[in-house]
Amino acid sequence: MAKKIVFLNPIPARHIVLWDAKYRKEGGSYPSLTDKKIRKWKREIEGSLRTGNRPKTGTIAGPKISHVNGAIAEINSHRLLVRHGHYSILAPGRTTAGGVDYITYFHYSKSRPANWRKAAWKALLADRVVGRIFRWPMCEVTG
């Protein structure tokens, strides 16, 4: 049975989404996306769109239970978003790596782009980038 996602903060169509997955952690919001941060992540997004969806490699989670829970939240929330119409630009990597946990492109669930990578490039060039938090296992999206 597929889980449903509750969007407490809607994601606009034709936007790239920088995600931070949380495991049962209440409160907080996604850090503000300043122009400087967006420029930094543009390079990461460009590289992922050129080479394919390659996450950072290495140990996914350390020995701490919080790292294991973080890995569960990242992997499961990413898979669920992809099943609900998002296109994966950058899949989850190491939970201890700095920065966003994963990146998706959201076109619109009822329409499908002829070429989603080209559509994502257009969103990137137009600075259509937003940040959101995915809370696992509640499946709530905030931001």
C-alpha cells in the first residue's frame, strides 16, 4: 500500500526542489535559500543533470542510530516523491555529508514533460528553486 504525502507547504509546478529529510524530528524549517546558496547548488544540479543521478558515494550511514534513521528517512522519502511524480536530479548519498539530502524536479503531476531534464534546465536558468523538508515516516512536507 503506497503512502500518501501531506503537503503543508505546496510545491509550485516546474520547480527544482532542494530537500532536507528528517526522521521524526519536530520543528524547524528549511534554511533560507539565499542567492549565494542557490548559486552554490546550481553547480551541483548542473553536474547531476549532465552526468545522471549519481549520489555521493561512501558509507551511507555511520554507527550512530541517528545516522541510520537519517538514511532511512532520506531513501524512503526520495522513493516516495519519485513515485508521486517528482524526477530525481540527485539521489540521497551519505547522511553525514553537508548540504541538501537530495534534489528533485517537480513538473506537475497531471502533465509530463517531453524531456524532463530539459525542463529542469529551464527551471534552473529561471531560478525556480525551492527548499522543503520531508518528515519521515509521517510523510509531511513543510518548508
